[in-house]
Amino acid sequence: MLEGKTIAVVVPAYNEERLVARAVAQIPVFVDHVVVVDDASTDGTVAALEAVSSRPGYEIVRHAANRGVGGAIVTGYERSLTLGADVAVVMAGDAQMDPADLPRLVAPIAAGDADYVKGDRLSWPGVFEAMPLARFVGNHVLTRLTRLSSGYREVRDSQCGYTAIGRSALARLDLAAVHARYGYPNDLLAHLFTSGARLAQIPVRPIYGEELSGISWFTALVRVPLVLLRSFLRRRAIAAKSRSIVLEPARRA
């Protein structure tokens, strides 16, 4: 428990046998529930996860078929709702997220100032030395596009997966409608915007080292922009429908 709130950490994992045990072991002891979602890994991920199973509040949920990182996170979110967690935090299975940043991500939700808190690596001092140049440039481009597609014009690091969400905001989301694969964090922002969720952003330390990126240039340049376009069009359609509902009683009068 942290600041009077029950905390669940969701860890999506797909073929992370080298790093997932380290990622789980680093999660702070004040976290009440650790839900690791194995997204049908084909390596030794499950064996590595079972080796750290003695931690209190720790559980492994296994997908029979791969659903994508977004699908794994959604499964973890659903489980955190069932467990009654006040805040659900997402930490990747590749140990790229500094556990020391977790309390600062939870704080705006605990204080009632935000519904969804997103980590911001691009504002971290020294990000130029820590983040590979290609990722730095790509993140900036996708962030600018996400500002248009999501409705959150102040987003600073759309691709950062280190996030926290409050229970009430999570319960309002149609999780089944969120894009399940790459492009998930961008699409989720659009869903959050249309649900009225208040966004906060906290600088977090970028960590790069042994992890292997599963994002190809085709995915970054084609697939994710298509997800962004879909998010933009859906959000505009919802906004137009909302305006028509508001105006209709006035016409009848």
C-alpha cells in the first residue's frame, strides 16, 4: 500500500526469459499485487517467472495464444479490477523501468489530481545520452502525431509504457475496444480522452541495455500511424455524436 492506496503492478511479458525475473524482483515491497501476464511466450519466460513465485501477492496469468502487448496489459488491468486495486501501474518485463519512479507516478492519483499518469522519458535530464538516437527521434515524431489523434495536446512521450491509472478511470474504459498490439499506448490515450480522464505526466529515467526491441521500422512507420488515424477518426466521430445529442433538445424546443 502507498499513500493509503492499494497498488497493483501489471507486468506484460513475451519472451523475456533473460530479464523478467529481474524486473519482478525490483518491484517495491509496498506493492500489494504483482500480476505478470505471460503472452504465450515460446522461451523460458514462464520458468523464470516461477522462480520468483514466493513474493506475496504475486501471480502469473498465462495467455494460450499471443494477444500483443496491449492485450496482455488489458488482461492485467482486468485482474487488478477484480483484486480491488486502487491504482494499477504498468511496468515492462524487460527491466527498462526504474522502480524508484513508481511512487511519483502514483502520487497524482493518490492526491486526486489525475486519473492517468504517464511516464515522460523525453523530459528526463540526460535523455540524449541514455536513449538511442533513432528511438529519440521516432518517439518525438509519434508523440506529435499522438497529440492530434488522442486529443491530449500536451503529451510529451506517447510511447512510454510506464503508467499508472486509478480504479474509477480504469472501470470507465471499454478495454475490449483498445488496440491490442503496437500502437496500444497511443490508442489508449484517445480512449482516455473521450472518457474524460485527467492526464498527468511525470519525468522517468530512461533505461536501455540488454533488452531487445520488437518494433520494426514497418511497424513504426506504417502500422502505428494507421492506429493513430483510426483513433483520430473514432474520437472525432464520438465528439460529433456528443454534439448532436446536446443540440437535439434545443432543436425540438
